[in-house]
Amino acid sequence: MKRSIAICFICMAIMLLTGCWDRRETNDLAIITGVALDKTEEGLIELTVEIHSPGGSGNRSEMGGDSGGGKNKTILQTGKGVSLADAMEDLDEKLSRQMLWSHAEAIVISKAFAETGIRDELDFFVRHPEPRLRSYIFISDGKAKEIIALRPSLERSSSEVLIKLAESEVLMKVTLFDLMEMLKGESGTSVLPMVAKSPREQGKAVLETVSYINRSAVLKQGKMIGSINDQLTRGVLWFRNEIKESIVTVKPEEADGYISMDILKGRTVLIPEMDGHRLKMTVKIEMIDDVIQNQTDWNLKELEKLQMLEAALAQKIEQRLTDTLEIVQKELKADIVGFADEFRRKYPEKWKKEKADWEERFATVEVTFDIEAEVLRTGRGSAPQ
Amino acid sequence: MRVFYRKRVKLKKNNRDQHNDAQHLKPLYSDLEQNLEMLHMLYDDCSDVVFRSFLIAGKTKAQLIYIKGMANIEEMDSNVLTPLMNNAEYSAINAKSLIEQKLSVAEVTKLESFNACIEQLSIGNPILLLENEQQGYALGLAKWEKRSIEEPTGELVVRGPREGFTETVEVNTSLLRRKIRSPQLKMKSLKLGRYTQTTIILAYIEDLANETLLEEMTQRLSRIDIDGILESGYIEELIQDHSYSPFPQVLITERPDTAVSSLLEGRVVLIIDGTPFALIAPTTFFALFQSAEDHYHNFMISTATRWLRYLFCLISLLLPSLYVAIITYHQEMVPTTLLLTMIDSREVVPFPALIEALLMEITFEGLREAGLRLPKQVGAAVSIVGALVIGQAAVDAGLVSDHMVMVVAITGIASFTVPRYNLAIPIRMLRFPIMLLAGTFGLVGIMTGLLAIMTHLSTLRSFGVPYLTPIAPMKGKDMKDTLIRAPLWKLNTRPHFTGDYNEYRQAADQKPDFDKGGEE
Amino acid sequence: MIEKGKISALQMGILMYHAILATGILFIPASVYDAAKQDIWLSPIWASPVGFLCIFIAYKLNKLYPEDTIIQYSQRILGTFLGKTLGLILLLMLVTSLSVMFWQYGEFVVSEFLPHTPKFVIIGMMILLCASAVHGGLEVVGRLAGMVFPIFFLLFLVIIVLLLPDIEIKRMLPIMENGMMPSLKGSLVLYTWFAQFGIVYFFLPFLTNREKAMKFGMLSVLVVMLTLVLTNIVVIWIFGNVTENFNAPFMSASRYISIAEFLSHLESLVMAIWIAGTFIKLCAFYYTVVLGTAEWLNLSDYRPLVLPLGLVIGVFSLKAFLNSSEAAEHFEIVSKGFMDTLVYGLAIPMLLLLAAYIRKLIVRHKGESEK
């Protein structure tokens, strides 16, 4: 027994005397909430991080008072280097605290950066144990630093704005993991949301504006080659079976106004078909909608009218998808709609031959649509106002 | 070393035996004077022993001896002294007929040795010595101040009997006997303690309690040779299997219903004179989580409360450590918004989180201990002062963070959900080493600490029964009263300890189902 | 017999479950992915026969020599000298294997959670912990296994349930893109894991209900296989072709969990169950080493050996590999299916069983000829 007491004592002594090798007190941490990546003119990487500044210093009660006001409590710091890790070291020198990357949930990459390729630098985020796989990735129209430097009035920080924007799923939502998967995918293309600053209102400070997502960037082999607007983005979302929220406004042929509908549920199934050398793809869409506005004099309780509306809706979606395909297949030649993976899954043997010149072959895929639209409810008031 | 130790023990035993023999194992003399001389010598300087000499019917010399405050004086006057002294027709000097005819006392015991005299006197019974008699008589007229039966304060229940054991062994045995009327409830009596000569009752139910368990228990009790036994804790420490363990290996209870339910499960109950706490053996870790009323409430509610207790036991063991580990090692686990507020509140705290936690936990333990010792009138005030003022002031002074205060408060409350105080204490104690581990290795340390505790628990046994039964070793049948509290009509079997046992405790298939049969 | 305690067949099954799976659950998906790609979930099925075979051979040997462990019956079968030599080889292999396991534990904890903590502290702590359990004997180890198992399994299932919102079954398609070969190649890695079932020969003599040993042994292999299939399939459903980017995909998957913002980053849960499982695994192997050594030396008690052997293993495990590339080379060889576990788990018992049958045959032959 004496021996075990001695062992316990030695263990305690070892622990207490030498211990706490990996301890990181929160007081010594700089919590990074957002990251912006830019390329300088000399070709260096400019890493800007948004750091939460703990407001607890001294006067606590005062802090409690205006916490509801959305007071901005972040600071920015920039480092430069030849690689991301190099830039980080530069950044480290400028910071009094250790950086904590695990809460960097928004990563903004500038367009200029994306055009030179993001694959190499992405490696850092994957390899480093801290950043989250669920961080959202954005491409900024201008400098990424400007996006992250904004001081929004509604949210606590600009990165929070970005996160909320992505989570609303109106347009693209791409996490670090999604991006990795897209980069590894068969087609080698990826699509990322693009953010821009909304124009400044009069009487407000330069930074007091918000960013918003309006376009989507298209990348091939990790390099940005172009972008598509919001309508086309929704089309891409339809193809990718990622549509969550969309308001579609149609004008049925015999009607005198527009009817708007909100999507309750949309589901897309891609059915590939290889017929000799010809590639065919059937896009099967089922959607359930809900009327939210009716400008016409139609009474939507009439079954006939409702069917006409459904037909118009299906046609509208088909039109939009055709438009999207036009751009994607002919102009960008980037398979961001996920056809490659479908072909691989269905025809693993034949696919090996097709894979080599998929870029060319993608443009030749014949697409047929099979859209089934259903209007489930017609809102609370059914008669025209 | 060991041999030497044995020898010493033997030596001691001899001493003790001599001590016994020399003094009072002698039989009584037939001469009253000699007897009195002996007793006077034994009770030299004992001012509380009263020797009252009188003449029976004015002829025979007699002596009544009793201890002040332990005998019923009124009864002695009216039922012993009056009939004996006033009996004019008394002629025959026959003690037997005298007692049969004149003494209106229910319990009269013959005494043949000084040893017996002392024993009876010490219980409070007056003894009557007559001239030319080689026997004395102990009269069952003991009466001393005892506490009445009250509700046990340590084990409160919402539903269930409100009576608790008292300090008097006779009262306690009567409480048991009132619940188990069967003569199969056996109560063996033995006396322990060289000076205190404390009565210990070994209660068990014949055929339910395992023979080997009984033997083991008797053997362990007989090994005890100690000056005095003041509380059940003395016995507990001397009979438990593993001395170097903070965990209780014997269950203690103040409640007769708990004792009875244990008896019915085939356990053995030890009732010790002078304390309201009875010992129950064997016990298992999970039995310590059961409260008496688990079987009185609806089984679903009892199951839920039981799980609540398990959960809060874990919280009370781990919460401060988890907080320390997460805030110093695993910040990435905290959702962003929460982390930011935590950081804001911790920003002004000058200590590392571990020190902060230790500081608060030790303060809390001190507060709890103080609360126990303080006079009742001050107690409430101090706990309010402690909880509110110290907590709030510490936060305001920037010594600890808000979150830490909350963690400590929750931990404090959690430790009181464990129904047994003697289990709650080791859990509280073990919190500190785990906190140190958490402060050094983060979650890895916590896990290591937990595994160490689990290893320790699996090596424990209580009277041969593995401490973690029925979880490890697994006994599926017994889990119905551990993981859940199964409905009463499902609890058909007794928990199994070791060896053969009387398996079924009730008739099978008693689920109330009134469609099955009944009226016509 | 040196060991006084007994365990039930169920406890033995659970002990074996942990002894195989604990470390595997983290590393198997990544190491199998190299060869099997999206078919990694098929590989455990191909590899499991090795486990069944190991159990079967150990059981047969135990039938012949019910009271002995392998160290003892190897001497009975092959004679004292050869038997002792074989026993020594076996023990040396077990010590090496155990050291590598401790190294793996230390390496993973250090690389994943505590990068600045010296490894000897982590390993030393674990060795002390295991030593205290092994000192308690087989009963304690068995009980601990029984206690850890439900927690292990429950948390494992909880993690899988929490991952459900993120799964995409499409990611496992096409099944068997390149035929059976990739998944069969992947199963090579798993042989080493399943061959570890061989160490059951150290536990069989101490069972309370030996007639059920076969049943629970086989059940254990089956459950290990199912758990691995489940792990691999979930990993592939979550990560698809990105799996190869992670060292411990299951851990990364739990890191990926995000439910209602609050339940996120649950890798600590995985780490908790992993440490608990690894603890049991290490205890099981540590125990076999200690018991085997005691039996090999004909000691009457194995307890005095616990700490000295712990020290030896600690030193071995700290010096197991000079650097990570040496370790990588070692595990590269392992992934091709050459591993000491196959030798001590399968080859040696098989040899012994064969020898025992031949011996029996000779004895019978002799008996007949004498008649």
C-alpha cells in the first residue's frame, strides 16, 4: 500500500510540477471568426483575419447595456507571405495572442486569387486540425478584405452576416467539405457563391453596409473561369438537387398578370443514359408549390385554372433550366451540374473512356426534361383581390 | 513482519482474557455480605450506583442495587419494595416462591455470576440479592431517557413511512419485528467493545440469507477486539473488504423499511446499540443509488428519477473538470456564440481556469462543511451569505467568471441528488483529482481518471459480491432493478449475490389484468 | 492454474470485441480506402473468415487441453524444449505487438489532442492504468470490458444517428466499380486485425461456461465485422471520395456533425469511447503478456510481473519507431497483410493443432501396433 501511495504521489508531483503543456487559456487566445484571402500585386498572399475582441476589459455593466445594439466587436489583422502558412506566420508576429482557427466559419477568397487557383491554399485548411469542415467559402467580387472589413448593423460581425447568408440557402451554400468534394469530383469543376458589397446608403459611414450574395463563381480545376447570375444559379441548384428556397413568378398565357409561387419541396433526379456514343440525360423534377401572390383575376379554386398554372410553372422552370444549360454547356463548358458523377455511377466501365475528354463531351449531352409541378395550396385567400 | 503482528495479537488477547476472568466471571457467593463487598469493590467510586438494603418482611436481609437514572424508581417502589417489605405473613425463606407470589414484575432473570450482575446493571435493570441465596435476580425495570421515534433526517422521502431507527437497540429490533412478523426473522445478539460492551444485533431472514454470508459476517464480527463501539462506523471500517477505498462497501440506513427490504433480498442487517444507523451487507454500487421510495412510486417515475440520479452523479463528478478541459484545451467544441460570451466573461479573470475552478470548488466544499457544523439559527444565514454574496462578489471582483459560478452551483446541487451521503462524499472528493487531470491533459485526462475509478470499482467486493453487480459482471436478471425500476409484478426474482439462493420472491404473472378473469 | 478468477463466455466475447476494434474503428477506414475506394465497407466481410478461423482453432486446441493456455500446451504438444522456444517466440511477438499498440495510442493522442505534451507521460499514464487493471486479474479486465461495451456501443450509435442528416447514399456508388479486387485488397489490411482474435487462447481456460465459448467467440467476430461495415459505410456515405484526406475518418466525421449549432464538434465523444476501448484492448494484451510470461517461467503468481513488464513495454513503445516515416513503413508492410498478428494469431495455433493431431495419430497408431 505504501508503494501505491508513493506512486500516486509521484504522479501528482509530475503532473503539478511539469504539467499543462498544451493548456491555452482563453485570455491568451485570439478567436478568428472570419478569414479573407487576397493576392497582392506582387503575387504574395494577403491573409486577413477577423478577430473577436473581448469586450470584457473593465466595465462589465456597461458592456451588458449595449450588447443588444449589435455593437461591432471585431478587429482585423493582415499578414502577407508566399503561402498561406507563411502569411500566417507573418500574422502571428503581429498578434499578441495565439490564434484559434476553429471558429473561422467564413472564408472569403478574392476573385483575383480564385483566378490563379485555390487548390494549393485550400490544403492548409484541410490539413490544419482546427478549421472546420463546415466553414462556408465565398468568392468576393472585389477585394476579399473589404468584405470582411464591413461593419454591419444587424449582426455582430461581417463574418456572421456571411454565415447567415449562406445558411439562408437562397443561393449557393458551399462548405469547405463541399468544395473538397467538388474538387475531387469526376468533372473537376466547382461552383462557389460570390459576395458583393451593397451600395452605400447616404449618411452612413463607408463601412456601414452589408455584403450579399448575388452571383456564383464557376471554377475549373480550382481556377475561376467565370460567373453566373442569380437566375442561372437557381437553375444550377435545380440540377444539383440543392434547391431549398425559391420564389417563381409566372405569367400564364391567358392571364392578365403574374402569379408568384413559393417552393415547398423540390426534388431532382438525373437519369443518365449512354446509347452508343451518344450521351443522354433525363432531368426529372418534382416540385410542390404554394401560391403567395396572385395579380390576376383568376380564381385559383377552379381546378382548370390551377392546372393551367401548374403547366405554366413547369414550363417556366424548364425554360430556366434550358437557359442555364445553354450557358453551362456551351459558354463555360464546365460541368457544374453534376452530370459526370451520374454517368460514372451508372456506367462505371464506359465512363473510364469518357472521362478523358469530358469537357468536350459534356457539351454534347442531350438533355430532356420531365417536370412535374404541383400547386398544393393557394394561400389563405383564394379569390382574386 | 506478519508473524510478529500475529504474536502481538495473541498477547493482547491473553491480557484481555485475564482481565475478564479475574474480575467478574466468578459465581455469586451464598453470603450476601461477601457479594456486596465484591460489588462495592467493582463499583468503587461509581456515584451513580445505588445500594439499597432492606429486610424482606422484616426478617430476611436483601439488597436492591440499581443505577440512578436507568431504573424505573416508581415501579421499584410499588412493585418490589412495597410488597416485599410489607409482607407480614411471610414465613418461608424460599426465594422462588417469593418471586412467584409477591413480585409483580414481568421480566425476572436469574443471575448466577458477577458478570451477569454487571451486565444487567449496565442495561439499567435493578438487581435483587437475597441472604443465603447463591443467585441474584435482575428485574426488568430498566427505564431511561430515550429519543422517541422520529422521521430520519438523512433519508427523507415524499412517500413512505416516516419512522426511523433510534439510538435504542430494543426499539430498533421492535421496528423490524413489526414489519416482518414471521419467526424466520432471526436476530442474533452479540456484544462488542471491551469497555462499552455494545449490543449488536445481527438480523437476517432464515432461508433467504446465504449461509456462507452469515458465517463470513459472524467471523468478521468476532475478529473485532476494540475498546469501544460508539457508532456503526466503527464496525463498518472493521468489517469491510477493502480498507483503502473511499467507496462505502456497506450500506447504512436509518429507515426500517430500507432495512426490511434488504432483509427480504437476502442481505444481513446489523443493528448497533447507541446509533440510529443500521448497516446492511452486502451492498453494491448501484444499490447506493436507490432510495427507499423508488419502490413506492410508479415504476416509470422511479426509473426516470433513478436515471436522473445517475446523470447528476456524473455531473457532480465531472462538470467542473469538463468545464476546465473545454475552456483550456478544447475550445473548438463550444459553439461560436457561447465561446464569445465565455471569453468576454473570462477576460478579466487573472487565474488559469483550473485554479479558478479549484478555488471555487474548495470554497463551496468549505461552505457545505460549515453549513453542517453551524448552529441551526446561523446556518441559513451563512448559506445565503455564502451562495449569493460570495458568488456575486467574486464575479464582481473579477476573481472568477460568471460561468464558473454557475458550474460550481450546478455541481453543488448535483452532489445532493445522490441519495446516500456516504456515496456523495467520495464522489465529491474524487472531483478534485479529476480536475487536476483535466487541467493537465484535457479530456484525455478526464477519461483516464474515469477509467481509473472504473478499474478501482471493478476490483472492489462487498462480502464477496462484486461491487458493480449487475453491470460488471453482467447479470441480466438483476438489471431490472438497477438500470430501470421494473414494475413490481416483474420483479419476481431476488438479486443474486453468491452461490445458491432462494430465487423467487413472489408468484409469477401478477400483472393486474382484469379482463383475464375475475367476476364470473 | 495461476489465474484464480473466471470470466463468462459473454465477457470473453466482449473483451475480444474491444481487443480488436478499439483502435481499428479510427484507422481502418483510411487504411482500407487506399485499396478499396468506395467499396471499403465490403472489405470487413472478406476479412472476417480469418477471425472465425482463429477462434475455431483456439477452441479446438482448448478442447484438447481444456485447462491450459497456449504456453502450457505448446510444451505438451511439442515437448519442453520446442514448446518453450515457441512460447518465447510467441511472447516476444506479443510484447512487440503490445508496444506498437501503446505507441499508436501515444502517437494518436499526442498528434491529435496534446501536441506539446511529452509522449512518455501519456504512455506512462496509460501503462499505469492498465497495470492497475491487470493487477486485479482477468476478472477485473473482464468486468471493465463488460462495463465499457455498452457505453462504447451506445455512443457509437449516437454518433451514427447524429451523422444521418449528412449522409448521401449516392457516394458509395458505383459498387464494385473495378470488380471484387479492390475490396479484397483492402481486406488484406484487415487480416491483421482479425488475426488478433487468436489471443483468445489465453482466455479460454478461464471460462465459467466453456461450452458457450465457441458461440460467443463467433458472435464477437460477427459483431466486429458488422461494426466495421457500419463504420466504413457511414464514412463513405459522409465523405465519399474525400475519405483519403483524413487519417482518422470516423473522428473527422464526428467533427463534421452539426445539429442545431449546439451539437457540433463531437470528436471528443469519439475520443472518449476510443480511449475507453483502447484501454480494454491494451489491458487484454497486457494481461496475455503478463500471464504468458508467468506461465513460461512456471511462476505461481503473475502479479509481481505486472509492473516490471509494464516498464519494459513502456520503454519499447517509446522507442518503437524512430520517426513517423519508419512507423509509416511498418504500417505499409502491415497493410500488405504481413504482420506478426497473423503469425501468433493464426500460424502458431494452426501449427500446434496440426502437431497435436499428428501426435494423437501416432499415439493411437502405437497403441494399435502394441495390441
